[in-house]
Amino acid sequence: MKGTVKWFSRVKGYGFIAPEGGGKEIFVHFSGIEGEGYRNLEEGQQVTYRVEDTPKGPQAVEVRAMMEDKPA
């Protein structure tokens, strides 16, 4: 799935993603972000992710930042 980071708190280590095409915002925890070292997301950042059902509700996992096309 694709979406946009609505907000993410570096301090708290979680935030929410707004799905592309609308719908309920999806919770994202820093542990669900792919990458090495400190994992963080920026407000407005485009991401891809998979939704996993957890006891507390849907959560984004395998979250990856989408690379912006840069002019040559």
C-alpha cells in the first residue's frame, strides 16, 4: 500500500500514515520502519507499507520511504 505520513513523533516513536485514496489513518511504530540505525519518518513523506492486524488494531509494517523522482 501507499500513503503519506500524517505525523510521527521521534520522542514517542510512533505516528500515523494517511492511506492513499483515503480511509482511516494507520498507526505506525518505529519498529515497523525498514532500515538500519535510527528509524524515523517525516510529516508529508510518501511511504509504502503493509497493514498487519494486531490486538490493538491495524498497524503499518515494512514501512519504506518512497524515493522522489529527481530531474536529471
